[in-house]
Amino acid sequence: MHAKSALLVVDMQNDFCPGGALPVPDGDAIVASVNEYLELFAREQLPVFASRDWHPEETSHFASSGGQWPRHCVRHTPGAAFHPAVQFPSGTVVLTKGAEPDQDGYSAFEGADESGGTFEELLRAQSVTRLYVCGLATDQCVKHSVLDALKRTFRVSVLKDAVRGVEREEGDSRRALELMQENGAEMITHAHVVKRFLEQAWLFEAARGGG
């Protein structure tokens, strides 16, 4: 049941939350919603992935070396840790990205698990065709991850009640959501996901009973 769906939680790290080095305004306000999705996908025994920035001390991604961002999510620092209130279920696969000095790591598809498996390889291995996406930030890593998923022919549902944007310029998040939708992403909320899963469960049981 729902064997072809997976959840991606993008960069729910301390440095992207209030008090961090590169805070998303109200970034921690989505924690409760993210946890609802984590609980739902764990209950349905569906794959859960969590991406994280894991930058070295020196990287072209940082303004100090010519990039556009302040120093953030440096590996093994408190800022790089996941927000402590996010309740990842057992079996969550962590995707590490931005780990090389010349790598930005905007998209989860640039990341890999601890054995070096790429995100796409992991999804294909589990026959995933639809990816549900939430996390930080709407106008940066969420956007890049969603667009990369669509380019790779995955169907994508953006969990719009569980994303927040950096908003370097006013309207960035709105424009990012519009861009994702224009490229084929679905905008959906928790109530719709629950309804879909219930309908799929009913169809599954009906098909099994009819067999």
C-alpha cells in the first residue's frame, strides 16, 4: 500500500531556524506539521528521507570564500544538527549534501546516504514514483529539490503547510511555489494526504477482497 510514495524532509537544521546562523523566519513554526507527516509516513511504513547541509569549514558556498551565504551548517557543529523537536522515525535515511569545498548542495539530489548511495538511486531501488516534500527553505533547497525530482520524472507533492522560505526578496517563496507548480508539482496539505492514503487503502482492500 502506497509502496511508490516517499517523504523528503529538507534541511530541518538548527542553523536554518530562529537563533541559527542563517535563520528562515519562523522556520521552527513548521516543526509540528513536519512531525505530523513523519508520523503519518511511519505509520504507513513508507520511506522517509531527511536531507542536511554538511559543509566543511572552508567552502565556495560561503561569502568568506566568494559565495553568497554566511557560514552555516558546518559539519559536526550544533548548527548542523537537526532541530531537536523534529521526531524522525527509526529507519529515516539521512542525505548529506554540500560536503565538498566546491559543492553548494542546494538539492537533495546532490546528497548521498552514509554508504554513498545517491538520492535518486535510493528512490529507484524502492520503486518510488511520488515524492512528498516539506522543510526549509521554500525558495532555496526545497525549490531545487522539487525541480530536480521533476526533471527525473518523479511525481512531486509539495506539502505547503510544512514549508517556509528565506525571503531574501519579498515574494520569493510565492514565486518559488508558482515555479514548482508550473513545472508539474502538486500543492497539497496534510488533510489531503490523509484522505488520499485512506482512499488508496480502501481501493487496496477492495481489490484484495475482489481477488
